[in-house]
Amino acid sequence: MIPVPAPVLYAARDEWKDVVPITQYEKANPLAPILYSEEYKDATDYFRGIVQAGEKSERVLQLTEHVIRLNPAHYSAWQYRYETLLALQSPLDAEVALMDELADKYLKTYQVWHHRRLLLIRAGLPGAPAELAFIAKILQQDEKNYHTWAHRQWVLAFFNDDELWAGELDFVDMMMNKDVRNNSVWHHRFFLVFQAGVREGEEDRERIVRREIIYAKQNISLAPNNASAWNYLRGVLEFNKLPLSTVGPFIRPYTVSLADPVDDGIDLENPGPGRGAELPCAAAVEFLADVYEEEGKASVSKAVELWKSLAEEHDTIRKKYWEYRIQQALVRT
């Protein structure tokens, strides 16, 4: 293996001799000193120096890129870089190309996505379709990355263009088909349907709610122990102020052992668990208990029995929580 040469420090570069580096302040005897590399200490010392001097130049862009590559979460370096880009009126297409590389490499770093937002605001709506395509590409690497999904929602909401929204549910379906347990996709669907305004063709909200309830039920039937789908179903009901008992007939088959052969008939309204499903489903038992609790005093005893079954058999890892639920329900009655 060919050895990698050590980087030339800014302190040893003639073109940086006019800058007075500023070392990071630390007490004489810090309790837990951070062991920065010499390269990082040198770069950040010179970064503090140019910030104090107020310099905005091409070499500042080079320095901030260096600092960011050493520490992509360095917020001050990102902010000063953006201010320098504006001061120099630098072409943003070159910066976007650099950001494509850095977002691909540091996709879990919030500052990367924040910088992309600032660039998109400058570019305006024409840059939005390409940004959605880039996000879709990045999601191929990490389909659950929070920052990437949050950035996609920001693009849609900020530009709020009908053409951007048009294919988004299809995109969600594609991602759901890849991984029905991806909670980020379920969250994004809820954002699209219920939290981002009413799109053309979706004005009939009763129809949309019914569609989403059926959608959740069908996906639960495919993977009964998928917590994301159960949470989505609960969210749809609560957001639209519908009682949990609305889906009572659907829930019950998932709360018992599958002793009898599955009926091959298909009920789109209330699809049952498929063959080989692991039942009872703890999420369904919890859901049914909440239905009974919501019904009031006469049904609380049924809820208590279900919580006991969760504590003692189906969800023992949360035993203390179920015991707490029992205690609180009995106090209220």
C-alpha cells in the first residue's frame, strides 16, 4: 500500500501567512480535553482567524470545504461558507454539484441538508424536481434516514407546486412495496394525506379517510406484527376524530390464536390475517384494549384482561407499562 502523504498545514503555507490563526479557548486543565488531530486544529484555527478578519474570498471557500470534510457537522463553517458564496456571487450550480457529493457521503448530518435548503431557496422552483429525484436516489442507500425524508417534505411544502405533489403517493407506494415496515414511509404518507393540505381530486375527505383505513388494513393483513401500520391506522382515526371502535370488527381476528383454517374469501373492508401469521398480535391486543377503554366503564374490565395478557404473555418486555395502564384505568373507574 502506498502511504498517504501528510496534509500540508495552513501554518506552513505561504499564501496563508497573512492570517493570524486563533486557537480554540480551553482552560488550563480541561476536565475532558478533545483530542483533535493536528490537521483539524490547524484548519479550524485558521477558520477562526478569517472569521474574525471578516474575509470572504475563494480561499475561504477552499478552507471551509476542508473544515467541513473533516467535520461535516461544523455549523459555523457551513454558515460562513454560505455567506461567502453570496458575497462572491459564486455560481450555485458548482456548489450544488459539491453538495451532491457531500450529501451522498454525509447523509445523516443535518447541516448538509440545511445547506441544500439555502441553495434551493436561491435557485427557486426550477430546481425542485431535480431535488426530488436526488432525494429518491439518496433514499436507495438509507430508506429510513430521518433527515432525507424531512428534506423531501420541506421541498414539497416550501414550493407547494401541484406538479411536485402529483406523483408523491405513487412514490410512497413504491417505497412501501420495498419495505412495508419502513416507519419513515408511513410517516410521509400521513404527511401527504392529512397534514399538507387538500390536493385536487381529494376534496371528498370521507372517501379519502375510508381509502386510508382500507390501505392500512390491507398492509396489516400482509404483516400483522408491523407496528408502523397499526400506528398509522390509529393515527387516521384519531386525526379524523373517529372512535377506535370504527375498526373493531377488523381488529378482533388478530387478537386470538389462529386455530381454524383461514377463509380464502377476500374481504377488502376487513382483510383477515394470512396463513402463517404469528398470532395473537400484541399491537392488535393493545388496540382492542384501547377500544374497550374508550367505550367506558362497562368495558374497562375487558381492557384490563387484555392488558394483563400483554403483561404476562404477549408483551412482557413492557410489563411495567401494562401494569401502569391497569392501575390508571382502575383508579378512573
